[in-house]
Amino acid sequence: MLERRADGFFVEEVQLDHIAESVGTPVWVYSENQIMSRLQRLQSAFAAFSYQICYAVKANSNLSILKLFKDAGAGFDIVSGGELERVLSVGADPSTVIFSGVGKRTDEIDFALKAGIGCFNVESEAELVRLASRAKLLGRVAPVSLRINPDIDARTHPYISTGLKESKFGVPLSQAIELYRRAASDPALKVTGIDCHIGSQIGETAPLLEALDEMLKLRASLESAGIPVHHLDLGGGFGIAYQNEPDFDVEAYGRAIAKKVRGLDLTLMFEPGRFFVGNSGLLLTRVEYLKPGATTTDRSFAVVDAAMTELIRPALYSAYHEIVPLASTHELPRVWDIVGPVCESGDFLAKDRSLALTPDMLLAILSAGAYGSVQSSNYNTRPRAAEVLVSGSEIRTIRRRETLRELLAIERESLQGSL
């Protein structure tokens, strides 16, 4: 996404220095062409069978990003009523929306039923009972699939591995048949599919194909029991390159799926998020202060204007993001910790990076388009950063920087008449 040229660093045809000057820092920068090329790559890889791609909104929920996917024919995977409001506000067809998540509230279920979404991915017996009750009360029929927990190790970070039996997600395979029988016998519910999502940032196809095998076995059992299944939702979780990892081989994955489902009357559904936007975005920040260590064994700190409030992944997961200085200097490289101004020792964006830095230098934090802005916070009363979408030589601010006045407005309402 980031390209170094003789006259500077560019995203598509826009120089990053220009964005910093016009919008300020920290600022999120996304490439429209990169996002769309990733979508087209997936569409090509899955062309041999019937499929529906449902973008995982939680990865990056900016309305302008969602509209790109809607206009390209994608559906949406949501995990909250708020995300449903977002996709509907950009004109998404509710029938292309699937609702995942373990803790759907009653008001969220009602909202989704009234909107007419395509499917509820049900994650527990208790949720199935609540969904049936609300659908009956509202005079609706809820389309459902059960999210199966196949107890398969996705071989990824434990915080983002969701297919093992100790995970809070999904229902065990041993309970699936009985729950499907209950759903099929309830006039307020309509069984449409089987769902499975075993984790995120998965680097190889083997665990995903193992999960598919379990889903196909379950489908055969359901068909034998007179319960037809029209789709299999294989989830997402395709890994991207943050450091030296190979990109997930979606082409090989698509070929393997095609062999397994050949001759079956099925639609395959996918819920990628990070795969599209992760490498398609970066966080632009500026060095405020340098604090070199007094000796060669002391830590040296580069304090930048971004923080864990913008990008919490390094503090939360010890996640690695490549950091690129956007100017040349005669200073010699030194090992730095890149830290923010937030009053926490855990406020770091990178550790032990050999970089040649100077004060006021711009830095690009790469592969930050997924789980960056959506996880940002106002800790230390820091307004959230602006977001910019680049398309060719055009830049568009798709979320302006918050102001302190806006940040305090809701609290000031409670002070009216008391001052």
C-alpha cells in the first residue's frame, strides 16, 4: 500500500506529507483501490461455486468503507444493533446481512427481525429460545443457522481463536442435531444454514478445511433427518502479512472448497474483514519527543502523537506493526520503543525497533486498517483521530477529527441548570 518514490512516500497518487499538512496527525489513511483489489481477488478465488461474501463490519465500520462493499455487491456480517444501523444507513439490502455474536440483546433481535435480515447465527440454546419468542411476538419468522464449535485449533493467537471447546463461541457439535430439531419444529424459526468461524488471522487452509468437513458431515445428518440446509457459512479469519507472514492463500482455499462441495446444492458464505482492510490502511503519526537512553543498555523512547487510544493492538495482543519513517536523516539508527503520550506504561506502538529518527518526523504505522479506528477510545480525553480515504489522486476525509467540545457535550447536558 505504501510506495516510496523519489519525491516522497505515497498511498496511491497522494503524498503522505500532504495528508499530514492538510488533516493533521494522528490520522488513519485507507486505500480504496487496495480494498477493492482484495475483494476482487476473493471473488475470483471463489468463482467455481455459489458464494456470498459478507464483510465483517467489526474490522472497520466507517460508513464510507461500508458503502464501498455495498456498491460492490457484498453483504455484511454484524455483531451488534449498532453495526446493523450502520449497514442500513448506507443502503444495504437487509437480506444480505447475517447477525453473529454471543450476546444479542432483545432490542437488537427485535431490530434485526423488523429489518428482515438474511440470517441469525445462533450461538446458544438460550439465544435460540429468546429468538423464537421474539419472532413469535412480532409475527415474524426468524431465519437461523447454528454456529458450530467444532473444537478445532486455528493455530492463531489465543485471544482470537474461537473454535475450541473452551471458547465462549458457538454450540458443541454434540448438541447441534437436537437444537436443529427444535428449530425446525418451531414455526417462528426457519433453518437456513450452518455456521462456523474458528478464529482470526489464520495462516493456513488446513484448519478451515477441517471445519468444513465437520459442517458437511452435520449437513448430511440434518438432511437425513429431514432438515434441509441451504447454506454453509464458513466464517472468515484469513490471515494477512504484518511482518514476514505469507498472505493467506485464498486461491488454494477456493480450489479445495470447490472439490469438497462439487455436486452439492449449497451456497457458501464467508465473513472476511481484516483480509480486505488490514493491509489497506495505515496510521500516520508524528514524533513529538525523543528520549534517548543515557547508556547503551538503557531504553530509548520515541514519543509520538498517536497512542494506544488510536491503536490498541500492540498493547492488547503484543501485535507487530511495521513502522516506516517518512523522511531521510543523517542520524544513525538506534533501537527505539515507539510510545504514545497516554499515562500508561502499556501505551506503546512498537518496541525495540532500529530506526533513524528526528523530532517532528512523520511515521507510518502499517497494516493498521483493521481493528484500529474501531477500537480507538477517548482515554485521557483524547479526541479520536480523523480518517481519510484515498482513491487515485483524490483524498476524502471520511471521518473528521473529534473536537473537545463534541467530546464533552453529552456530559455537559447533565450540568444544565446545576451551575
